[in-house]
Amino acid sequence: MTSRFETLFLIRKSFLPTILVVVCIYLLYMHYTEGYGYINFAVIFLILSMLILFFNFNSLYKIIVEKTGITKVFILNRKREFIPFTSIKSSRLEFVTGAETEAGQITPGFYICIFTLTNGKEFLLTPQQYENYNQLIKQISENRSE
């Protein structure tokens, strides 16, 4: 089973770089049409937006649940990292509370699944990142019990 990204999650990840690129295009437009000296700012905005875009998407990965483990496929460099089910020491669910105001709770909370690995690292699955979060958790628990 392969994970599917939440659309809203990807929009949030790309929002700031998109705004910076729009500002960069506007500054370049102003430079070429009005003759203002915005070219240095445009280059800085372009570099900054590319760096933010790289860092935002560098840690994103798809998950493929297989019979013997979980494969993480990183989006930018297509690097694969395999986590065998035998290296998962424990798993737990943690509740993340939703946003609240004085008027009451705006968004409901949600559970994230934290897998503790034998090497001391942790592997997180969140419903904010994956639209098929429940199916992934179910598939992992079924494959781990076999």
C-alpha cells in the first residue's frame, strides 16, 4: 500500500515559497518596466524562495507498506530507506489537541502514531500529512502481527 499526501498539507508546505516567487516576479517586472533598482532584491527573493522550497520538501517522503517492512521514498532525491518490522521496538498513539479560542475549539484533535525503532530513532505517521493514514496504520499493524 502506498501513501497519498493530503492536498492541504502540500499547499501549506509550498505557500511561503510561492509568495516569494510572486514577489520576485513583481520586482523583476518593476525593474524592467519602471527602471527601479529592484534587481538585487529580486535575486535575493528568488534564492530565498528556492532554499525554503528545498528545505520544505527535502524531508517529505512517500510510504510504501510491504509484507516485511516500511519503505520511505523521499520526494526530491528518490532515496529509499527501508525499515523492517523487526526493527520496530514499540508503537504508541499520541493525541494532538486541536486549535482553541475563547469561544471554543475550532478544530478537533487527532492522533499521531509514533514508532520507536531499535536504533533509538522514531518514525512518525500523522493524518495531517497522509490522506490514507488510517489504512496505512491498519496495514502496518496487520503486517507486523504476521
